[in-house]
Amino acid sequence: MTGRFQLVRAALAAGVLTVASLGLVAGPDR
């Protein structure tokens, strides 16, 4: 159960970093 929670947390962190990086890249274009 703990391992699954860590996997989910890692996935969420990766998603947030991806969205943040995409936002920084698309920011100047707007």
C-alpha cells in the first residue's frame, strides 16, 4: 500500500513538472 502511494505521488510530481515546463515554454509565445 505504501509503495503504491509513493508511485502515485511520483506520478503526480512528474505530471506537475511536465505541466510547469510546458507552461514556461508556452509562456513567452502568448
